[in-house]
Amino acid sequence: MHAGFDKVEAHLSAINVRLDQFTQTQLKHEAAILKNARTVAELDERVSSELKELAQRQNESSEMLSELKERMAVFDSTARDADVPPTCSTPTVDSCEVRVTGIPAPVSTDITTAESTLKALQLERLTPHIIFVRPWTAGRADPPHASSALTTTGVSPNARCEKAMVIRLASAIARETFLAAAPSLRSMRASNIFALHENTSSNLNLSPLLPPAQYRLLQKCWAIMEERRIPNPVIRDMRAYTCVVHVILDSLQLAQKLT
């Protein structure tokens, strides 16, 4: 009988061990479930925070897009309603052209004549700066940028015995260097420059080609320069620049006399 009790007791002990193992396993599962629940809660909180931030950014982007559309609409309406200024017919780009008058009739108005003129003035270095040469006839319709005024000496070419041509140079500096040598041409006969057998008394004259308004202003500058013995003005981008040092000195001398 004791043997039967021992078997029952051993069987109950085995059952208790299994129950303890099941309890431990259950506790571990509960701890894991609790840990997973905490992790899920943290992830849920993090995702909710990111979703809120994304929604806020989307709202800000929508507001910026709406503001940009309003600005574009205002800009378009302003651009449509704005008065378009009239196109200016006067060119603003300096063509760097020089008119040469007093050329004898037998001489052609081409690059060879231009080179001979530069050679007579010892300005051969300007030859590579010549873009092109074209004839000019008094009274014909010149391009809009050409001036209808006379030459620097006020003498217009005689179409029956003299010719004229226009030389376009590559830069304003080359043009001014060429024009600065104009006084030297007054002491040279055209027949000597071009090696003509016919001895003529004509002289070459140089003048810049400018729009009428700029040319009239340049003539006024010439008159003032000649009166005060100031160097000729320099032309850059349709503007005439003059040396005002002499004018300032004259004003200071006058002020000293008055005081």
C-alpha cells in the first residue's frame, strides 16, 4: 500500500514540476507581451508625431503655394497692364565709323584707299582694325546712324570731282586714333597720298558718323574746345567726353579776380 502512495506522490510531484514550468513560461510570455506592448506604444506615438509633422509641413507648403500663385497673378496682371515704352529709333550702339571726304574721282573707295590713307598718316597699325569700307555719296539715304552734317571743316564733297567713303573700325579707340590724325591731312594733298599724276589741291577730311542729335552736340563741343583751346572730345558709346580741367581753371581765375 505504501508503494501505491509513493507512486501517486511521485506522479503529483511531476505534475507540480510541469505546472511550475508552465507558470515560468507563462510569466516569460507575459513579460514579452508587456515589452512588445510598450514598443508598439512607442512606435505608435512616434508615427503619430511624424504624421502630425508631415501634415503641418503640407499645410505650410500649401500656404506657400497659394501665396506664390497670388504673387504670380499680380505679376501677370501688372505685366499686362503696364504701358510698353515706345521703341527708340536712335541707335545706342556706337558703330565706330569715320567718313573720309575729298577723295579724288580717279581713286576707288575701297580697302586699298583706306590703307593708303592710314599709311600717309603713319597709322598702318590700324589696318587690321578695319572691318569694312563702303562708298558714301552726298545726299543719298544713309543708314539711320549716319549724320547728315558736314565734315569737320564744314566742306561737303563735290560729287562731280570728289568722292567720299565710310570706314568702319573695330573699336572706338581705333576710331579716335584715326580722327586725332585729321589735322595732319590738311597739309597733305590727296594727289600725293594716292600717287596721282594729276596734281590736285584737294585735301582729305575726316568726321565721325553719328546720329544727327549726337553730331550736333559734338559740333557744340568742338566749338567750345576750339574757343578754350581744349583737346577734342572723346566719343564712347554715343557720348562725348570732354576735358573740363581748363574750364575749372578759368572759373577759379575768374573767382579770384572777383574777390
